[in-house]
Amino acid sequence: MANILSVDAWQAIAEPSRRRILLLLAAEDLAAGEIAAHFTATRSAVSQHLAVLRAAGLVQVVAEGRRRVYRIDRRAMEQVRGDIEAFWTSELAAVAREAFRLADNARSTDDERNAG
């Protein structure tokens, strides 16, 4: 596993198990054991995933008595969402520009054929 000290949000969410943990925590705050119950992986493996998510700032851990409860960091997830939306918007704009360019080229070719 990567050095968790240098993990950014994109590295953290790239792994499917960590995305699944984020989905679980989006629904409710859970203790590590409750999260692990949703996986066939060992509790140690789930704890490592949680450590990566914490290092990336995507989840927080809160002490509730003797329990450590994990919760999603809504601000961090909003930042990831904003990054995705910005990327998606710029990618769609690039696709639209290319589609218009191709359509203009096709019209020009048709106009030349019809004129000749």
C-alpha cells in the first residue's frame, strides 16, 4: 500500500474498497468493526483503508466513549465533487468544440461538392 502520508483524495478514492467505505459512511457514521462487517477482507485491511481515507482528509474519526466512529468529511467530499464537475464540464466543452469543428468541415465539404 502507498505511503499514507502522501495520499491525496484522488489516490484514496481510486481503490474500489475505499469508495465502498465512503458510500457506507455517506449513509451513516460507523465504527471500524461495523464497516469491516461489510467486507470479506480482514479487519486489518479495512483499518488500512480507513487510515488512507483519513490521511487524504476524506473521513474523520470521532471518539464516542470507547468507540471510534468514522464519518465522512462533507467539505472534503464537496471539494472532490467540485473537481469532478469542473473536469466533466471542461471535457464536455472540448467534445462539443470538436463536434462543431467536424460539423463545419462536413458542411464545407458538402458546399464545395454542391457548388462544383
